Amino acid sequence: MRISEINRKTKETDIEVKLDLDGSRKNEISTGIGFFDHMLTAFAVHGGMDLTVKVNGDLYVDGHHTVEDTGIVLGAAFKQAIGDMKGIARYGTAFIPMDEALGFACLDISNRPFLVFDANFSDDRIGEFDTCLTEEFFRAFAFNAGITLHLKCEYGKNDHHIAEALFKAAAHALKDAKAVAGNEILSTKGVL
């Protein structure tokens, strides 16, 4: 069972994450930022995961701590749930269209965290979500999960569609990479 539960409390956020990598897409997401809830739900559903995220953050400041810290905790939960990485496919790639926008993700569950992010937004916000926090979330997630993650919006005009295409592309790439494909670590080194 690839399941984890992590609670993290700081002076800025109080976060609870429960993650089942092989779930049936049962999700309970509450961050206080509606669009972010929508993106995390899409991430879980398209990634084939059960996800509970409960966040109390200092939204009176702005959404930065809530979004980044959620990425930190979700990334740590993923790393814990994936375990020793024996048997996983390790790599995943996906192109996801969202109306006029096309998102691309390519990743390696490698224990070598890195993020390449290439997407431009035309507005500062989508609802109460600061568009610049899309990159902050994925950086926090990738670095804490131990994932090399490349994300790019090939093209698009609507910021909602651009962000959603990226979240869904990352989810589909992750779904492929976390799939059990054998019983050995996929590495010439024998270790990740």
C-alpha cells in the first residue's frame, strides 16, 4: 500500500495531507483558495490518487505561504508514499490540451529534484489565486518529492486553461511514472 499522511504546522500554515497513490480518486481539498482547490482536485483525479488536503494559512497576507507550503507537504507525502521506488516506471510524459492551451510535462522520479518551468500568464490572478504561484507550487512539490520535473505551456491565451493544462499534464505524467512496472529499481546504478 503506497499511502502516506503528513501534518506540518508553522507560524504561517497548518497543513494536513493524506495521499494514496493507488486510490480511486476520492478527494477532499480545502485550502481557502478556490482555484487552487480546483487544480489540486484535477491533479489528484488525473493522477489516479486519493488526496485529502486541509490547509489553514495566513491568507490575510496573501496566498504564497498556503500554496508553497502545500507543495512542500504534498511533495513530502509523495516521497513517503512512493517508498524505495522499486518497480516503478520512473518516467512519465504527457501533453494535455485545455481548449486553446496545450500543456506539456515530462518527469523523472529520480531522487534528483529539479524544476524547469516555462509558462507565461497574461493576468496576475485567476480568482483568488496568484498565477505566479503555479511555478512556486510545482517547485516545492518537485523538490520535496525528489522529482525532476519539466513543465511548459506550448501555447495558450486563457490563464485558467494554461494553469489547468499544466496541472493535468503533470498529473498524467506522474500517473505513468508511479505505475508499478516490475520489481527492480530502474537504474543502471541500482539505486535512486
